[in-house]
Amino acid sequence: MSAVKLSVAAVVALMALITSGVYLPAWAMFLVTMAFAKGLVSLGIICLMRAGLVSFGQGLYYCIGAYIAALMSEWTGITDIAFLTLLGVLAAVVLSSIFGPLLANYRGIFFAMLTLSLSMILYGTLAKLNVIGGTDGLNVASPTFFGYQPSGRDLGFALFVFTCVLTVVACAALRVFFDSERGLILLGIRENELRIEYLGASVQNAITVAYIMAAGLAGAGGVIAALAIGHVDPEFSFWTTSGEFVFVGILSGFYSVGAVFVSSVILELVRSFSNLYFPTTWQMSLGVFLLIVIYLLPNGLGSLLSKRDRERKGT
């Protein structure tokens, strides 16, 4: 996709999202905000999926971003959403820069389990730290928007708009990255990493960059989720939270960045209504839904868009 087409598509998508927010009820606006926040984390996961890797520990950086927002607002009184998001991303990037080069040496189940273990270490640590709430967690102050402090529905709408802007920018940036040389190298690693090394590219560096990018996206998603909920706790880093992000990644596939957020919204809708009508078996409903999607679309929802593009080009 050319830069002009990508820019036009991004602007149109953003305007459509913001316009829809005007008419959405408060509960739906909150649901979409949370879905997009979690979609940012899953967007990072498909970066790794393109290289044939799956991280079951993105809750680590999701939790880091959430706690950054909570601690900064409590200890310093800073509540500006843009500044908190930037701090959350930076914290996640710095931490992932330490673990990334190590994890890039592993593949398959070893990579998945190592990422999961790091996430669970953070969970156990936060649960024991009573100074920052322990298992009860912390409340998060309402965010401000460049000095503007809305309340009620205006607060929900402002957070929705900010999340939409962040989502569209992330999608556009990842689309450019996926179409770049380094992004295509990730696909090559998935197929045959030995050939990539023969061509002169560093597989370890490519995976490290993808891991750091995924961490930054997870940090941003954690900040948004914390501000939307108004509370954080160690569960943000628990393995089931990371499993949800992988669920969305599998549901969407790695062909389309937009499919990630569609899948995240679908997951939130299925979970909300399943929890409403089947409160004791809603997890089973999610499992059945995922099995149906995997059976009908083994490459995820994004494969529909990819197939349509190939047919339009006559390939």
C-alpha cells in the first residue's frame, strides 16, 4: 500500500471511529476502548507471530504500563494521558531491551515458556509488595488531556478518542514496518531462518527488534486499560491475561493489522454477552468460538482481507 493510500485510509478510519463514538452508549464506548487497548498488545504479538514465535508473557509489559500510570498519578500527581502513555512505552522498551537479546536465542515452546515465566515473576513480586497495594492493587486517578479534565461521559469519550488516535497511528506504523525490508525479514525467519542468515541479515537482531516493538505496544495498552478501569492489580501480569492477547492474535492472524482490533472487539463482545447469558460457562463459549474460527479460517480473520487483495490483483 502506498504512503498516500495508507494516509487516506488512516484518516478515514479515524474519522469513522470518532464519529461512531458520538452515538455509542457509555458501556459500548468503554468496551471498545478496552478492546483497542488489548488490541495494541495483540498487535505486538503478531509482530512476533510473523517470525514464527508466540509470546505468552506480554502481560509483563501490559502490567508495567498500567502500574506506571497508577504510580505516577499517585506519587507525582501527573495525570496527563499523553505523558503517562509515553512513560509506559519507555518503561516497557527499556525492560524489553534487557530481555530481548536473551530471548531471541530461543524458539518454539522455549520462547513461549520463558516469556511466560518473566510475566509470572512480575505477578508474584507485585502480589508481595504491600507498599504498592499487594494483591489489592492501586486506584488510578482520572486522566487529563493536555490540561483538559473532563468528567462523566465526556471523560469516557475523550479516552475513547485518544485510544482511537493511538490505535490508528500504531496500525499505520506497523503496516509500514511489515512492508519494509526488516518486516519482510520476519516472514523469512518464519519460513527458513538459515537462509536469512545466508543473505546477510541477523535473525537475532530482527527478533529482538520485534520483541521490543511488541513490548512498547503492550506498555501503551496497559496505560490505556489502567486509565479506563481506574484500578490496577497484579492480575494484569497473570498468565490468563497474556493468554487473552494470544487468543486475539490467533483469531486475527498476522496478515492484517486492522483484523487484530476487529478480533479484539469480537472477543470482548463474545465474552460480555456469554458472561451475561452463560455466567458459569462463558469460558467454554469462548473456547467453542475460537475452535469454530480456527476450523473455518485457520489463518485468522486477516486472511479474508489478504485473499481479497490477491483476487483483486489477479494473483
